[in-house]
Amino acid sequence: MITLNDRSDGVTRAQTSLPALGVALVLLTVVTGLGVAMADTAIAGADRTPDERRVAATIADRLVAADGPLAARSNVLNQSRVDDFDQSALEQNAPPASEYAVSIELADEEIARSGTVHDGTRISRLVVVESRESRTLTPDLATTDAVTLPRRSARATVTIDPPSGTTVWTVRANDRVVLHNRSGLDGSYEVSLVPYETTELRFQRAGRLESGNVTIGYDAPQSTKETLVVTVDV
Amino acid sequence: MYRAQLPLSLVEVALGTVLILGVALGFALGTPAPDTQEPQLDAYASDTAALLANDPPRHSGATRLQEIVSSPTAFDRERDALSNRVARILPDNVLFRVETPHGAVGTPTPQGVSTGTATVPTGHGSVQIIVWYA
């Protein structure tokens, strides 16, 4: 790389040669090419499809929200609403669904989808699916005048059919008056209860009540734990 | 007398290589790998909190969450049931720790893993739920 030139003054000085310059330029070009390739790969690798993830997270949030299309309360889905859910309901409640391929699965079963999802981003949410089952309770009020509902419920149907000579004036739920008629209750009444406490119904009456004179219908919630999976594919 | 001279082109190529590789390395290391676990874990934690807040209590109180934090004795009584309940709510590959004013249940939180956290204020103090992948 270094050639020694004899100079007229007798001093020999090293001088850069043309081949060295050529080699240097080639090396630098190669390194530049490699560097650009590395940077390109790094940027491509950092592409995290933010749209898919954002859409999936938003739709999942919407579906489990208390005021969402499926939920009865926050993270508690109503079974009958889940059964009614379809593609048009999905697109109406989650507008991005008409633009992206979105699939909603509950308990490994697809309940709605818009478009075909091949791969895509998944967001799972933990929910409880609640179905309401009506039950009837026929309390024996011959010796006591109070009955406790075995399950918490938001409403109950109290049917009072007193025998002649017996008058039921007032029905209290945990000391709160829910039904009252001075001349006697007779018939079927809807009462709303507080679902956050155990309810004791107390009947204020004069005379005897036999088993069967009073029936109480209430909603017993049946809940199962499931996973709601939202998959979005661009 | 011989005098050696540093070949300038080689100095240049060395400096240039260092400069370009430095810039390229900045791109390669400066862009962090996307953390795709944390949003999902946060969702799991907040779902667990919402489900506990919606569960009916086993004994007294308005909700399961309130029952747990109402007193130290209630927490001691409910400790195992709470642990079982949260383990059933969460998927099998997710571990958890629930911290309440009266104590904590679950696995001790490890260092250096992605975690999801949800904090629920209650009338008796905050309940923090921490989840992470096993």
C-alpha cells in the first residue's frame, strides 16, 4: 500500500497509493450498504400493526362495558343478548368492523364476524355469562310471616290469593314497604328488590295463610365464566 | 532516512465504518421490541377486578370485593376462597397476586416480567390485582 519514492533531496517519504484509495472506497460502500440494510430490517421488524391491536382492544372494551351491546353489568354478559348478537349488530356497535375483518368468539364459539380472519391480533377478555331462570317459591306461612328468598334478585312476582277471612295488608322487603293495601292485597304483583342484599319478605296479615296462598316468582341468575376473544385482521 | 506516512485512505475507511455502523446500530437497538403482552395483561387484571366487584358475597356485604376488605377477620376467613376464585377467573397460564389493606393472596410478584395491574378503590382501602404470564 505504501510505496517509497526516492526524492531528489535524498529524503524518502511514504505516499498514499491509488490502489489503497480504491480499496477504501469499495470497503466504505459495502459497509454503507450493509448499514442501510440493517436499518431497514430493524424498522420493518418494529412494525407492530398498531391498527389491528387498537381496533381489537377497543371492540373488546366496548363489548364488556356496562352500557355495551352484550353486557348486563360491567364484564357480565346477558345470555339472551349474546344469542341475538350478529354481524349487523357488531357493525352497528363497532364501526371499525365494517372496515376490518373482525371475529368475536365466546367460549370458543364464534358469535359474530365481519369478514374472514386468517391471522390477526387477538385480545381476550374474561367475562361471566349470566342467564336468568325463573323459579317459584311456595312458602309455608302458617306459623311464620316471613320468608327469605334463596337467591338475590332484582325483582320478584308476589301472588297473593288469601282464603276467605284472611287479609294481607302489607308486604315488606327488609323492612321496606313494597306493597300495601288497606283493604287487602289479592292478586299478582311485581315488586322491585335490591339485588345487592339478601331479601326477606314479610307479610303483615290478619287470619291464617295456608301453604299455596302465597307464591313468589323470582329470577335466579345462572352464571358461567367464559372468555371473550376479539380477533382483528387488516 | 525513511519516514513512514499513515495511509490516509485507511484512516478514512476506518472512521467511516465506525460512523456508519454506529448510525445503523442506533436504528437496530434504538427501536424497542413491541411489548404485546402488557395490554392483554392489563385487560386480564381489570376484568378480574370487575368480576370480583360483580360477584355476590359468600356471607354478608354488597359484593364479594367489599366482603373481602371489610375487616381483617373477614379477609382471613375469605383468603382461600378468594385465591380459588381468582385462579378460576384467570386463564391457567396466568399467575396473580391480590393485595388488600389486610394482606395479600397469590404468588409473590417476580422481578423483570411484564405485568398487568388494576387498582380498585373500596370503602376500606385500595385492592390491587397484579397478573403475569407463568
